[in-house]
Amino acid sequence: MREEYNPFLGDSSSQDAPQRLPTNVKPTHYDIRLELDLENASFTGLVTIHLNILKHTTSILLNAVDLDILTTHLILPNATFLIRKIHYNESQQTVLIPLPGMIGGSIKLQQTFKGRLNDAKMMAGFMRSRYKDVDGKERWIASTQGQPTGIRQIFPCADEPGLKATFSATLIVDQGHTCLSNMDVASSHSRPNGKKTVVFNKTPLMSTYLVAFVVGELNFIESNEFRVPVRVYTPPDQDINDGKLALDIGAKAMIAHENTFGTPYPLPKLDMVAIPGHAGGMENWGCVIYDDKYLIHSPSDLSAADVQRTASIIIHELAHQWFGNIVTAEWWDSIWLNESFADWATFNAISIMYPEWDSWSNFVAEGGGFNAYQAALALDSNRGSHAIEVPVNTAEQISQIFDAITYAKGCSVLRMIAEFLGVEVFIEGIRLHLKRHAFANATTSDLWDSLSTVSGKDVESIMSTWTSKVGYPILSITEDESTNSISITQHRFLQSGSPLPEEDQVLYPIYLKPRTHQGIDNEPHLSTRTIKFPINLKFYKLNASQTGLYRVSYPLSRLQTLSHQLPFLSPSDRVGLLSDVLSIAKSGSSSPLTSTFLTFLLSFRNETNYFVWRQLLSCLAEIRQAWIFEDARTLSALSNLQSSLMAPILKKLGNGLWNFEKGESYTSQNFKAVLFANAASCYPPVKKIANKLFERFVEEEDKTSTLDPNIRQAVFDIVLSENEEEELEDKYNSLLEIFHTSASLTLRSQALNALASARSPLLISRTIALATSSEVQSSTDWRAVFSKLGTHPNGVRALWDWLRGNWESVVEGKGIMGGMVVGICVRGFATWAQEREVRRWFEGVDTKVSFFFDMHALGWEKDELTRDDS
């Protein structure tokens, strides 16, 4: 019998009430039996939980949500009791089981239950994804998403990362279905009703959120390059041979990770599964699940960026097989130990597997996305940021910390300490950490202790500030020519201007790493508010190679000097200068101002490095986004500046800008692709050739070979954004047809993404309707569409109208992606009138979704911008 009111938990009305389980009961093993009905999106289950009662109790508290628990039995060594009444607490996602008296020792709790298969967009619990068979009939694949709190939607459990146990699983499915889980299959036998029973071997000790199941019609290919079999599974509507790239990357990544970490991968197999509608990847131990477009690629359908993106996502999830799976964070406030290490390990493995990609330069430069250095600096400069380690109590709070702070700032901090200790010493400390805490849980202090043991340095005293405090510093420089020295003062950096005194209490330990003509000096450091030290003023730059997490504000005279000394700086140093100067100008807290930055940009007219150009173009895009609602004269002036900046490199490349040679390096392909994508507004030949290429592409039957994949997305975007409205509908419909009919997952995703480039209000409405419909299964895809809509005025306004018109469904949305839609829908606003409109509207609704809205972070101060600046 089910009761909603829980008299044992008291008042749970507070949204921030702690949702932790008692420590007196510890699960040791789960026997799980699930029977799936894919057609009706449901499942039934039986779970037997082996429990150690560490302190006698009269009740047991478990996690469960969206489950209908049918029966509950307490199994003691000499008796079994039916528990007739259990108590649900929906807000805390728990179920309380009263016991027939005070009980201790080892017991079993057995429950039967029913549940639902969620839509894939929810990215939580047991989900159902759609594909079509050869006859065009709709088919289904079921897969799980346990992180962070989805397993409690699949079976009742103690769903906390610190409560590790072993798991034995049995699935009852249709005869034609393949079943996958964390472990290999122990046995399989047919049942008389057209079904079969599949039993899996018992797992090692692991956290609940890593439990995985996949059920459906699947094909696979296998590699034996690694010690244990590595497989890629795909739905039958895809060519299994299109998974060969992913399979090769996966096997090589497992070898690289195992060699780096020094701990053998402990499971008997590794499956990588392509699931339609999945968002990104999920590191389930031994059964890693990915969005299908990251695993399935036709060789002729891949750009250099596609290959690198695929490699990054695959390698990240496989790094978790050690960090996160063998050693797991004790609680979600330390989830950075999982995610940041997986990021660091990804860049490290890529530097081993593909050294020509220059992975750490990619990390520093804008464009590395959610996982990169620039993303950390951007998000952590807002007042609404949070520390790397932040207290979280509720399922909603846990979901919200999977952001650029947890990933990118954490990875930046790890890179910083690795550079300080030496990478070899750092890796030795990682190996010790894995050995000390294998098949158990760890805290940040445990990591610092392992690094201290191998390095002989007090790592915690150096690093704890970076993980426990929000924000990062800006170093303001003053020069003294009479003593040939500089004075450095640190304050917290905020994108919205100078911090208040109470926001500026933290003093960060900073390694200054000045680059001079003599090389890089690793000794100078700053742990106080101000420091002064001698330096050769003829040439210096702090934060060599951008290994420190801080910004530097130089005197205007120094910026002018550096603008003539760019060839003496590394590409990462040049990227760092661009990022720092732009961010300081945006903040309006000190010099330089907008005009200084725009002048500084022209110093890079002779730049030839791909990563620096990527940052240059990102800076220009950021300015354009901030001025999105300015008048045509201002925007035209910005285009003229961009044209002047790009003219030398475009003239040098000529027609080679859109022609790619066989065997051309990935860096060269990426370089030309990013230039092509940004040149249409300032270089007429690009717009002209894009329209010609698109016309030929539409006419040809073989879509994957008529337009080079390096510039295909850019061509789509250009023809929908750079043509008159009356010419758009046919082009729009051509791309829409490709989305509906193409067998290429990459091409379908690009076509969908390009639809958001159309400026026509009617076409924008169609795009939003499509992105939010059942035709788009993946939350990754609809977020990409919404993000692109936010780059032009009509799209920005349409997103705001959509958000207000669909607010109830946004608030009720579940899963790890829940609150992101709000930020996406207001990010494009850039005027004070818009800020007031948004603020007034949110004051009148029940948000429930936690998000941060800061006008300074969305647009530039008006007194920073003059017409002469353009």
C-alpha cells in the first residue's frame, strides 16, 4: 500500500532541504530483474537488496521516484515479512519502509515495482529512443541514464555515489533483442512466450549511477587491439562499418589511459553503444552510451573537426572508466574529481595518440567549448558562479553543477598543478590516488594527499583556495622604469565590473610564470594582495602559455609594446592576450576600453596560427553579439574592421580557402574551415561560392561527396543567413528535406542546425516548432538550434516569446539538461530595456529553475561604446 505523506521525515517543504540517506544502513549487493515492454514504454521489476544494518533501526529509507512499488518484503535469516504500508516523499525522492520492530545485522529487502520508459529528451532514468527499420516502420531501443539521480527511476536503491555495492542483473526481453549491461552475459535462454531471459555476471563494487542497460535490435563490430574486447554497437538502420573510426579511437584510448594511470581496466569487456537521441556520452562502467552521431560516421562524411570532436567525446567517457568508476567522488560536491580528471585525461591522451593535433593549444583557445579554458574564465567571471566544490543537497542542485566550472575550471586547475609539480610527478600522484582508493570513494583532500606524498609539497595549501572559493583574480600591473620592476595587485575579476569589498576577500596563490627574452621563470609567485619584483621591461608577459587561471591587465603602453612583440610570444600567449584584453574592455572596470581593443586587433593582421585566428574570430563574434541590436552603421563598421583584419590571410589562401587537398593536415583543414565560416560578411567571393556550392549540392544525388564536409555547415548557414527573404524558402525546404531523409547522421544534424540561421519570422517559427517536436529526439540537437537562433535579432525575440509561452513545460522539465533552456533563451539580449523586460517578467512567475541573469554579462556598458570605436 502506498502513502504519500511521510510522518517519519517531518517537514520537507523546503526546496533546499538535505536529501541524504541515513548512514546506519549500507547496501552490499543488488539482484535486479527487469522485464521490458518497449512498444508500451513500460517495464516491471524485482529488486532484492542485501543490506547491512550498522545500527539497529525500525525503518529503512531508500531512493525511488516515478516508480509504482507493488509489494515489499523483509527477508530475515529465519523469517520473511510482508510490509503492507510504505511511505513516499516525492519532493525528496525517497520511500520509507517501516520494519516490524528494531532490527540489525544482515537482511534483505525485496520489492516488486512498475515503471515507465521516458522520452530520450529527458536524459534521465530508463529511456526509449526511436529509429526506423528497412520497411520504414518505427522501432525502439531502450537505454539508461543514471547520472546523476536517474537510477532511482529504474529500481528502488540507495542512490548515492558513496554507497557502492555489487550488482547482478537479469533482463527479460523479446527474442530478437540484444541486451547489454555493465558486465558480460553469464547465460541466456528462451522462454515459451517469445521472450528470453538474459543473465549478466556480477559487477565489482560500484556506484548506482553507473548501472547500465541497453535493449534493442543492435549490430556490433569488435576490436582486439586492447587487452579485452572493445565493441561498437549501432541500431540496424545504420551501416555498422560506419562505427570503425569510433572503434579504433576507443581501443587506442583504452591503451593510452591504462598506460597513463598504471591501473588495469578491471572488467572483461568494453561496449560503446550508439543511441538515437542520447545527449553526449555517459560513462557507465563497461557499457558506455553515446549520442549515435558521435559513433557512426561514413568516412566520406567527416570533417577534421568532426573527427576531433568524436575523439574528444569518446576519450573523455573512457577516461571515466578509471576516474569516476574505479575511484568515485564521495558525494556530488566533489564531482569535479570525476569530470575534471576525465577532461585532463582526454587532452593528455590526445597528446599521446595524435600529437599533431596540439591538444593543449586547443584547450587554451576559444572553441574548445564546454571543456575549455576560455569557458572556465567566462562562466567564473559572473557573480552567479559557484566554487568547484559547492554544497548540493537536492536532485535539482546536483543536476545544475554539471557546467563549465565543474569541467573546464576544474581541468584548468589540474593543468595548473600538473605544470607546477611537473607532469610526470603529477601522473605518479594520480597513480597512487587510484591505488589507494580503488573500488571505493575519495574526496578532494584525498587527491591532494596523494599528490603531496609523491611531490613532497603541501599541495592542499596551494590548491584548496582554487577549489573551495568562487571566482579567480585579475592581476593589475604598474611599471617602474627607474627600478626596472613591476608591481602586481590582485583582485577578483568580475565581468560586470569591479567587485564589492565583500566579494574581494580571497587572495589566490598564483604562479606568475613571466616570459622574458631569457625564457620562462617558474619561481615568482603571489599569495598576498600586492607584490613588486624586478623584471626586464624590454619584453615580458605573465602567465606564460596560459597555464594559470587568471587575467592580466597591462598598462596601455605595455599593450602597445606587446602588439609589436607578438612573434616572440607562443600561440597560447597570443590567445591569452586577446582574451584578457577583450574581457577587461567588456567589464568596463578599467583600461583598456573598446577602442583600445579594436585597435589591438589590427596588430594581428599578419597572424598565421590557427588557434590564434580561432580566438580572433571568436572575439569578433563576441563583439558582434554584444552589438546585435545596434544600428546598421555600427555593424557595417565592425564588418569593415573584420575585413581589414582578414584580408591578408584570405588573399594568401585565395581559392584554396574552399578547396581541400587529400592528405591535408587536420590543423590546415580546420584553419581554412573557420576562416571560410567567418568570411562571408566581409569577403564577397565566399558568399558567391557558398551559393554555387549549395546549388550543386542540392542537385547531386550523393550528398556526402559533393560538398566538402569541412565547410558544409558553413555553406548551409551562409545561404540561409546571407540571402534575401524571398529566396530563402526553397533553400530552407531543401535542408528540411535532407533532415527528414538523409541516412547520414552528421548531415541530418548539420541541416537541422542550419535551419536556425534563417532570419524570416515565419521560418523561425517553423524551426522552433521542429526543434521542440518529437522529430528531434536529442536535447543536444534542440539546444544547438536554440543557441544559433540566439545569434540574430529575430531569433532572440522569437526565443523569448517561446519561453514565456511554454514556461510551465520548461519548469516541469526533468533531467540533467532541465535548467539550461532558460539561459539559452535570454542570452541574446543586449540592451537595458530588454534587461528590464526580462527581469519584470521573471518577478511575476514561479521559476523553480535556478539560473543567473546579469545584464553586464550579456551586453556591454553603453558608455563603453562610441561610433568612433567602430
